[in-house]
Amino acid sequence: MMSPTMIHAAERDRLLASYPDVFRRSFWQRWGLALCAGVTVLYLAVCFVAFNVGPAFMQGRWDRAAIYVQDWYSWRAQPRLRFVDGAVVPQWSSRRQYPEGAYIDWLRPMADGGYSVIYDGEGNRLDVHPDRVDIFVDGASYPVAITAEGVEPPEGAPAGVVFDGTKVMVDYGFEGSAEIRGSQVYVQRRFLGWANFFFDIRSPFWGKSFGEIANLALLAERVDPDRSNVRHMVDDFLGNTAWQHADILSKLLQTLVMAFVGTLLGTLFALPLAFIAARNITLNRAANWGMKRLFDFLRSIDMLIWALFFTRGFGPGPIPGIAAIFFTDTGALGKVYAEALENVDDKQREGVKSVGASSVTVNRFGVLPQVLPVFVSQSLYFWESNTRSATIIGAVGAGGIGLKLLEAMGTNADWDKVAYMVVLILIVVFVFDGISNALRSRLIGKPMH
């Protein structure tokens, strides 16, 4: 009995003759995918060499990058312990995290006028005396003498203690670090979280636990007789001088308004212009060509370039941002709308036209119902995208949270505030993405995924 997998020679020849494209594939059908993959690998290898990717990775300051990442989810207290007239005087940065006279459990005064900086338990600390600094690593002490000429390096110090000729640098890992100089000790002490996020040091609610805050909000007497404790908490939260919640939230709202108004104007202007660009609607080739070239011009110039252009003309603020989104979206939406119009079903148009309706009526009842869901869906997608784009163009002076974000990044010390604004932007994008998907799904009659 013949196996099912075996066929006669005649049957094989018949199949080859009947389906030559299946059995006799061309060179590109057989080897095209492998060749494309090889060309892609070769191209990436050339780019790797031409752009010096290897040396760039080797020379990258990965330690600095790690510090920046840590600054997103933690905060640093940075007092300078200065040697002044035989005493140690703490001096805080402008972004002070503790009120005057507050008890700080990791910065303890000593009997001789110095301070003990606790990093990771008593075994890892700095004892800063007026004439020396005792470095403790895993319980072992390494004294650094403070002289008129500077500092004298400790003997037999471990790997985390380095002398570079002018200062002694001490690294305690995530817990922090210190630089010991002849005039001061620059301390960096790191903690998880964002310092004073809810209330700054001026607020009477500073430093209180969640339970104490809840008790003050619900049961306790008013801290300020003129307003409730809840109102007082909201005012102190928005007026937080360190985090500037009120300013950041207003800038975020400004960004949302820029995105909405710019997209709305782009939609309103692109809609009628798309009817002129569509060849099956406007039977004038010159008008079609001219309108499509206008769309090409508006969308070929990046939104960021438009923002720079309008910022020079109108000055910083939301108006340049709205204008940049409006110009770019008019070109992009006009092209999308025109292509949708050119693919409508002419039977509905002809049906309306057969009853003697005017051109405007034909377009209103024979064309617009077919493309309106697509138009609205595309506008919603652009609105969602412009919510992100408005942040970028804000950084060049068009206002909104983008400018605030650039200011925080420029200080190189407020990366926790940068993280806060990025989280707000992500939340807004997620919310608007959900709203946009829900509206688009309802319009085109498909379930959400």
C-alpha cells in the first residue's frame, strides 16, 4: 500500500505545472528575508563604528547617572559644617529641610562644639570636631587632622575613603557621602521619599504623622481661628515653598488648555480645507494641488520650530504654544481628512444629489456622515498626542509645565521635583488616553481593549 506522503511522478508534475508560483519561488522569495536581515545587521554595525557607540558607553559617567536616578526617588540633606573660630557651625542650603532648632536624629551636637553625622548606625558615622574629623567605617576609626594648610589624609583608610590631594572624600553608599576640607565638611545624607512634600517647615502641620494630621483635620480645635484645619492644610499644601504645588498644577492646567485649544482650532480649520483638497469633492485640480501643498508646508515644519517662531513673535506664554499646535495640526489633520474624503462611497452622494440638493447639502448629508466618526477619532488621537507635545514645546518658552520642568532640571539639584512633574504628566496622559480610547470606541462602534 502506498504511503499517504508519497505521490506518483505524474501527479507531482501536474501539481508543479498547476501551481508554479508555489513550488518554483523566485530568488527574492527564497532569500529576500535573509538578505534584508543581513543588510540590517551590517547597517547597525557601521552605525556602531561610525557613531563611536562603544567608546561612548565605556566613557559614560554611569556613577553620576546612578546618582541622578537616586535623586528621583530620594532626597538629600546637605548641611555644610564649617570650622569657624574653634567651633563647628552648620550651614544649610536654600532648600532647607528642617526648621530652626529642630531635633535631627542623624546630626547630633557633641560636648566639644562639634557634630556627629550618623549614616548607617553608630559604626558608620563622622565625628566632626573643631580640629579633626573622625571617620568611622564598620566601627573602625580613621582620624583626619584639620590644619591651617588643609587636611591630612588618614592612614590605612578603606576603599570608601579617598584623598585627592586637597580633600578627603568619604562614600557610605546610598546613605550618603562627605567631603572633608580644611574649611568645612560638606555632608550629603540621603533618605527615601520626597522631603516636605505636603508641608514645608513654615507650616504648623510639618513633621506630623498621618494619624496626627487626621486628628487635626477631623477632631482637634482650629490651629487658625479664621479657617478650618482642612482649609489650612489645603492652603499650606498649595503654598508649599519647596514644592510649589499651586504653581506646578496651574502650569499643568495651562498645558492641557494649550493642547485642547490648539487641537480644536486645528480641527475647525482643517475640516473645510480638506473638502477643497479632496479631488472627488472639489473638481479643480489647481485648488486640490494648492491646498495639499499648504498642508505639506504646515506639517513639514516641526511643532517645536513653530513654537520657537511664535515665541519670538509673541513672547513667552501659552499663545505661542496654542499657535504651534494649531499650525501643525491643521496640516496633519487636513491631509488625513482629505484622504478620508477621497475614499467615501459615492452612492450616498449620488442619492442626495439625485433629489436636486445643492453642493453644500450633498456634502452635509451625503459625505459628512460617512467620514465624521473618522474625523472625530483622528482629532481625539491628536488631542491625546498634543497633551504630550505641549510639554515639550513649553520647554522652549511656550509656557505650561514644560517650562517649569526645564527650570527644575536646570538647577541640577531638584530631580525629585522633576520626578514629581513627570509623574503628573504620566497620570494626565494615562487619563486622557483612556478618555480618548473610550470616545473613539464609541464613535466607531468597537469595544475598548
